[in-house]
Amino acid sequence: MWIPKRRMRQPERASCGNMNFLVRIVPLTLVMGTIFFLSAQSGDSIDLSLFPGEDKVAHLTAYGALAFTFIWFCGKEALRKPGLTAVVTLLFCFLYGISDEYHQSFVEQRYVSGFDLLADTTGAFLLSMVWLKSASLQAALITYQQQLTGKCVLQRSKSE
């Protein structure tokens, strides 16, 4: 009597998916946590006196990094629709910037600033535009993710 074989998921694939997810989520979480930590510092504990507007450059840089790690988090899906990825990245960073400013309203000697939010959004916008216009950056990002996860990404892409 013939009994059909059941196709079972291979355990490696499940663990590969988890590894791929971890490689993508950890950088985003670290950047978000760093921004939150810095926002929780009281105004007198942060010395930004090298040049005028230094705090805006810091916001621009931090949210550029947030945009980069969000695009990194999107992974291969970001390549399918780079324009949509840029818009979603900008929206994500804008909303995180709003939450950051709201968080600062509870911190001693800190205040809500629309100019900080503008600097946040500008940093995310600039990075999103670089992502959108640079096919080589898009390819390098995915290649590097594949290298970090080893054969995992390659095995998953064959079955998709």
C-alpha cells in the first residue's frame, strides 16, 4: 500500500527566518533605544556647544540613522517598491519624531520643538532620497544582509 509523504518544514528554514529577522530588527531597535535614551537626558546634562545649530545636526544625523535601519529592517521587500519604501520610512521616522518630542515634554529642562521635528524629518528625508536614487546602495544592502545570514537568505529565496 502506497502512503503519500507529508511535506514537513525543515527546521533550518524556520531558524534561518528567525536569524534573518534578528539581523534586521536589532539595528533598528538599537537606534530607537539610543534616541529614546538621549531624549530622556535632562537639558543640563547634554553639552552641545561646539557650534550654533549643533543640536539640529544631531537630530538630522540620528534620524538619518533611524531611516537607514528602518530600510535595513524592510530587507528584500524594500527593493520591490523603493518609492513606497522611501515614503513609509519617512512616515515612520516622522511619527517616531513626534513621539520623541512628546517624550521630551516630560523630561526636566527639555521642551517640545517643531524645529527638532523638522530636523528629524529632514534627516529621514535625505537618507530616503539617497536610498531611492542609489541602485548600488540598494543592492549592497541586500547583499550584506545575505552575507550576515549566510545560506539562510539564499535558501529562503529559492523556495519563494
